[in-house]
Amino acid sequence: MPGLLPPLRRIAHLDMDAFYASVELLRYPQLKGLPVVIGGGRRPADEVLQLRGALPVDQFPLLQDYVGRGVITTATYAARVFGIGSAMGLMKAAKLCPQAILLPVDFDEYRKYSRQFKAIVTDIAPLMEDRGVDEVYIDFTDVPGGQREGGRTLARLIQKAIFDATGLTCSIGVAPNKLIAKMASEFNKPQGIAIVHATDLQTAIWPLACRKINGIGPKAEAKLNALDIHTIGDLATCERQWLIAHFGKSTGAWMHHAAWGRDERPVVTVSEPVSMSRETTFDRDLHAVRDKAELGAIFTDLCTKLAGDLQRKGYVGKTIGIKLRFDDFKSVTRDATLAQATADATTLRRTAGLCLKRVDLSRKLRLLGVRVGTLSKLGTSENSSPNRLSLLTQSPSEAINTIAFNDQLF
Ligand code: TTP
Ligand code: MG
Ligand code: MG
């Protein structure tokens, strides 16, 4: 009796199309269909754009006139045709498509639309997990329409509701779990819907590169490729024990699981941040010794701002880390774990400073970042009364006496 079977687990991943760029096109509809890239600076600096919607197309700044070290946050699909994409240097992109229009970023505007589209989703399907500015997971399992056509009916409804309210488009993948849904949302971008069932594993998932598994980054991919494992199908043929021998117990076992399309993680409605960070790319490359004062001031400023972020949001963190990028674009991270969680700028600065001492600083630096992880919310049982008191009364030097160091090279 099919009526008595429990509903199939159907999880959706929704990702907005060319998000920052699409939000900009709402203000400048005259740019629709043109190659547009977002990056290079923040909006207040741009007086020319004050004219807003009225500005004729030929008066927008062009990528070919950009001079500087900024990178692209995102590009319209018309610009992607030229091989331009996120994280590419603007001057490099200018060689590929000099005629592209360059707009500065406006995070407040993107956050506003982010809140708006998420509110529309939860009105229709309340079990939603926030995964960042432009994407969410949604549990379709028990929502009306969530099972029809494998979830396509509900996905269409959500796409239409978001478009009607904001003018923005998105792509949705619906699958038996988060892992596959995340891959599926990319299948038919932009404005696409992809429905994947457990039985599609071999045909839809196994031909994809291992990198498409959310959690396999460039380093793991390179290691897999060196072992002659390229597709998820290749990975699925590897013995679990063999993967554990090469990648360690938890990563190896997880890779095997993922390759077979298994993922039981629930859709979590309230998500806490895992870490908070601040980073900056310098206007010119700086040397640790020759530019000591300038670098020190930037470092202190980052820590002060990060402490402010933590305090404003009511978090304390135990793991303090730094990220450096050298003039040859190689990156290095170092972190240290404190005995007591903190949100204090001086403690952050001192701990991050100790991390910096563990790096060979003979090359010039182009980027510096500070991160606080292992966060907990102030006032939760973990750090209420006794702990919190000791945190507040402890001097920074005491706090650093009991640090566990952890070195990692990226
Ligand atoms: P994505 O969802 O990765 O990209 P996108 O929405 O621009 O395009 P797509 O249609 O392929 O989903 O990222 C969401 C936003 O996050 C993006 O609009 C800009 C920002 N972002 C960066 O600032 N830097 C980056 O390297 C990436 C990947 C994204
Ligand atoms: Mg997106
Ligand atoms: Mg995204």
C-alpha cells in the first residue's frame, strides 16, 4: 500500500544566480545582457554612479580603465562567456573582456536582498538552513508539493515567488540529501531546476569531478588526481580502507560515503557561525621588517575590528588564526588555541602576533587576515558565570600562557 509508505527524503539546495551582479542590475536595468563585473572597491567612493538608474550605458566605468589590485567578486553570465569569474584579478579580467562594465560592491544592498529571498523561502517551506549570503538548504520532505515530480513543483513555486518579489533568479537542485542537492543546483544554472533521485547516482553524479563534492577542495583534489582518481565514480570504486590509509580515518571514510551519495545531515534551521574573520589586501606589497610599522598598524586594526564584530554579535572564540598571502600568491595559515575563549582585541592581537612569528617572513606580503574560531555564544552554559568571570578578569598575558599551536600549510 503506497499510501502508508513514509515520504521520501527530498532536500533542496537553492543558490541565487550571479547574485551580487543581479542585485546591481536591479538598479541599472540598462546593463541587462551586458558583461558586468563587480569588484574593485566599495560604493561610496564612486561618485559617477550617483546618477543611479539615469546613467547612460556608455558612461559606466569600463574594466579596461581599472588600475589596481582588486579582484572580481562575481560577473554576469554575459561576462562569463569571456572566461571571467569570481576571484580573478580585475586587471587580468580586463585582458579577456576590456569592454565589460565594472561596478563597485555594496554589501548592504546584497544583505538586504539576501534577507528578503530567505524570508520568501521560509514563508513557503519553514525548514530552511542559511548557508551564506546567496544560498540555503530547504527540507521539501513534508511541504505540500515537495514530493510532486520529485520536488520540481515546489522548486518552481519558490523560484516564481522570489522572482515576483525581488526580480532575482535562482537555481534549485532537489535530491535525497544535502550533498547531492548542492551539486544539483549547479546543473542547470542560471534559472535552472535539477531533480536527482537515488537511482541517478551512477549517471548524474559519478561522471563529475571529485572537486564537485562540497568538502573536497583543491588540495584534496590534487592528491586524489595524483592517485589517478578523477571522477566521483573513480572515488566510489576505491576501497574504504584504502581511502582511510591515504586520507586518515574521518576524511577517508567520509569520502567513501560521499562518493556513494550518502549523507544523513539534517537541515538545521538556526545556524551559528563557525568562525569570524577579517582580512585585507594591501595597496602595495609589504615586508615584515622594512614595513614593520605599517604592517603592525594594519594588524592591530584588523584585530580591533574583529574583536568589535565578536562583541557586537555576542561571541567569544578559542582559536585565533592568521592567514598570509605572499607576493608569489602562496598562502600560509597558522593558528593557536587559547585555554579560555575571548573577544578581547589585545588578546587577539597578541595571540595572532605569536602566530605570525612562526612564519618565514622573508618574502613580501600582499594579504593579511585574522580569524577567530571555535566560537561560543556569551551567556550560554559553556561560558556562563565562572568561566566568563575568569575570562573577563584574566589579563591577556595570562590567557596566552596556555596556548596549543597548530601549524598548517595551504
Ligand atoms: P556564488 O553563488 O558562488 O556565485 P554567484 O551567485 O555570483 O553566481 P552563480 O550563478 O554561479 O551562483 O557566490 C555568491 C556571491 O558571493 C557572489 O555573487 C559574490 C560573492 N563571492 C565573492 O565575493 N567571491 C568569490 O570568490 C565567490 C565565489 C563569491
Ligand atoms: Mg550564486
Ligand atoms: Mg552561492
